[in-house]
Amino acid sequence: MSAVFLYSIFSSVSLLMLWGVWTVAVGHIARFSFDRRILLAIYVIALIIWPLSEALLRLTHVSSAVEVGLPAVIPVAAPGGAVEGSYINIISIVMMVFYIAAALTALYFIYGSVRVLLLRRRAETIVLPSGIKAHIITGDFGSPFSFMGEIYLPAAMTGGENERMLLLHESAHVRLHHWVDLLLAHMVCVLQWYNPAAWKMLKAIKRLHEFEADARVISSGIDRRSYQLLLLKTAVAPSYSTITDNFNQSSLKSRIIMMQTPSPSPLRRLRALSIIPAATLAFVAVQLPAAKAFASEVAIAAVVSSANESAATLAGSDTVDKSPAAHGTNAEVYDHVEVIPEFPGGITALFDYLKKNINYPKSAMESGMEGRVVTRFVVSANGKVSDAEIIKSVAPELDAEALRVVNSLPDFTPGYNDGTPVACYFVLPVMFKLDSENKIVPAPSVFVDGKLYKGSAGDIAPETIERIDVIKNDPQYPNGKVMITLKK
């Protein structure tokens, strides 16, 4: 879940920067097809910058063979409880709001789509000579529009020259595949519902579509004045849905002005090159230390939330453990505290400690074993770590290593309730992850003069070797065989 949230944040920053630069540099739409391509390019660039930067970073960054993933440390929250003032909790709440709002935005667009599709129940469908379907709707539903490559036209507007002009306009939308642009723009609005640039670009795309369709109608030989009068007649008709290309959705004044405006100088296209430095700046921005730190905090919040769900069954419904003696302490052990204990140097220092002290078990590396081990332990009133246990297991080898490191943790600053230091539980998820480029490949079996050799082939002096044969397809030795014959 955190990955989608982070993708939304970083792509929205990129979109905002690109849209802002384009607006300042270009100013207004004039060359419709060209400007449309630029807007679509802005969408694509904004959506791929972050994953592209991460991919390039992985290609150029040489990491250690073992990476211990984001650790997260907080007391286990009892059902209904929370750690007040926790930055991690704030991020979790923000993520929850993000997903709820994104879902509501998506439902709004889906509702609009369903309303359009339901119009077909009272429609007569015809196929135009161009092969495009047109649905003639009985009753009053507003302005004509196109949706998903099909035309919707009120029966009251059929007949005569007006129908011909309306069909030419809507057919232009279909032929130019404007519905694909709208689908992309609406998806971005769902992902970035909080980003004003996403909504402004949706509006700009719709306006540009109308300019482009108007230009197609005029270039077909339709009398410009007659077409402008048709625009005036349909100006008061309501738009049936916000997700479609409606005939009267854009500013009437701006559309008429565009019909009278000559094409600008081709040199204006050079201004579009401004998105290149903007894209570079956005690429750099998502790699800034502050951006990386924010991504880490979000990932930590997601891990903590998941860890608390795993630990909830152990925490019980009370905020105080009723059997403290079972944990080797004479004090009450709290699940919920007002001030959480802190590792010396904070969570970043804890992360560094884990990376330096965890030794990936060799057997786990050879088998490609990965996963998140969730541990729980007690931080006493004097900051000592004790009673470590596994609450979410991955494998015995990884569990044992996680417990070893947890038991080696130095003293914490204890947690506090009402200004008094108290003992409390901590949950520490530790992610074991192997670098795909550096995973250990099991060594082949080595035979020397026909006998299995327990050492490494590298231990044998090269000058004593007469011949080396490699056998790859022996089912008894799936990792291969190296047959070494020594000089006699």
C-alpha cells in the first residue's frame, strides 16, 4: 500500500513541476495537435520519472549482498489505542485518507460512466458511413457528447444541417481517439486527487479536444458562421457527464476566438523544449535526500501498521499485561505509553545498527530465503531489552538471527506514563532481503580423481591439475559437478 501512496506523491510533484513550466513557457493552446502531444508527454514523463529513477539507481548502485529492510519500532498498540504524537501514526492516517479519497474519486467517475451506458436503454443505435456508432437518445439529456469511441446525440437535435455539423464534431473526437486521453487523465485524477495540476490538466485536455474537433469541422468545408450559431444554440444545454467530451463543455467565447485566430509561428514549438529541463529537475527532485527520507518514513509506517496487526492477538484487549512475572520482570508491562522509548540516536541509528550487526545465515542465502521477521520484546523502566520473542516467523534461521540481534540491542531511553518511566512492549519488524545481483549460488560438487572433494576447487594448486571437466546435467548433483584430474 505504501508503494502506491509514494508513487502518487512523487508523480504528483513531477506533474506539478512539468505543468507549471509548460503553462509559463507556452501560456495558451494554439497548435492543437502539437499541444495535445505535449500534454500527453507531460503525463507520461510524470508517471515514469520515479520508477525510472529507482531502476537507474539499482543499475548503477553496487550494494552489499544482504540488505536488512526498513525496521520499524513502536510499542504494540492495544485495540483502539494509539501512540499520541507519533509521526508514524500521522503518516498512517494520511495514507488511510489518501486511499479513501482515491476510492471515492474512482467511484464518482465509475458512476458517471454507468450513467452514460444506461442511456443506451432508451437509444436507437445507428452506424455512420465512417463505421462509428451513434446512439440517438429519446427524451432530454443535454448536450451531445462522445464516450469510449461512440457518439450520443439527443433526438431533438437530429435532422438537417445541424445534425451533420454535430456528427462531424463528435466523429472528430472519435477518430482522434480523444477518449484515450480522457481515460488517462481521469486515472491520474484518481491517483492524484489532491493535486491541482491533475485537475487543471484534465480541464485543459477537454478544452483542447473541443478546439481540435472544431478545427476539423471548419476544415471540412462547413460554414464558419453557421457552426458558430450552432454553438450559441447549444450553449445553454447542460452537460450530461463530466467524464465525456461534451459539445458545449468549453468556453464558448474561447472556442469562437480560436476559430478566428491564425496559426502561430512554428518557432512557438521551441518553447515546448522547456519541459526537458523541467523533467530533469523533477528527476533530481525525487532523488533528493529529503525525498528518500520521506519514502523511508512512509515505508516504516506501513511496516509498523502491518506489524501491529500481527501483534494484536498477543496484545489482548487490555493495555496492561496482567502476568508480568511471565516476562521475567516484577513491573507491569504496558502496551500503550504516552512517550515511547527511543533507541540511542533515533530510528535511523537503529536502522544502521541492524545493518551492521545482522549476519545473513548462509543456509538462508543459499536457498534464497527472504521475508520479514516480526519480533516483540520488553523495554524495561531502565531501558533494558528483555524477553524477546517471535510473533511472525519466516524460517528458523532468520528467526534466530533476528532474536540474536534484538537481544544485543543497547539500552533505550525508556517509555513514560504520567512522567514516570515504565516497562512496555516493542514490536521490531526486520526485513531480510537479498540483492538479486549478489545472491549466493550454491557451489558445484568437486571431484578429484573420481572422489568427492570436501574442500573448494580453489584450494587445489593449478600446477598440479592436468584436466578439468564440468558436468551440468547430472540429476544427482543439481548444482553441477567439477571433475578434476591431477597430474601423475
